[in-house]
Amino acid sequence: MLAQAPEPELSTVLALSGSRIPDGVVRGPGGALYGASAASTTATGGLFFRVTTSGSSVRTLYQFGDTDGAGPAGALLLGSDD
């Protein structure tokens, strides 16, 4: 008999109105989640954000404009700061 794996616990930590997060988020070394939104009601070019897993701290790191990467698409990559 095979043991059944428990259902994962999921919760919403951030909801961006009118936005699309193309390829999810990545967890940084400090545990925070980072993602890029292709658009939102307040950032038509999209934005790069950081959110804690509890959702208690959300920060826009960069807001894209028409000439600097509007509508980001694709997954984020986690790199070192060396």
C-alpha cells in the first residue's frame, strides 16, 4: 500500500489588481519572494516586486516604462551578488 502525500497548504500572499505574473516568483536567499508583473492598474508597463511570505511587506522595486522593458515576460533568475 502506498502512502498518500499530504495536500500542500497554499495561501495568497499578494494580489495585484489587473496584473499578470508570467512565470511565477522566485524565493530569494532571505526567504522573500520576487516577481515581475507584466501590467497592473497602476503600472501599465509592469513592475518588479518583493513580498514576504506572510504578505506583511510588499515593495515595488522597479516600475517599467514604455522605453525600458515594458511588459516583462519570462522567468526570473536568481543570481549571486559576487
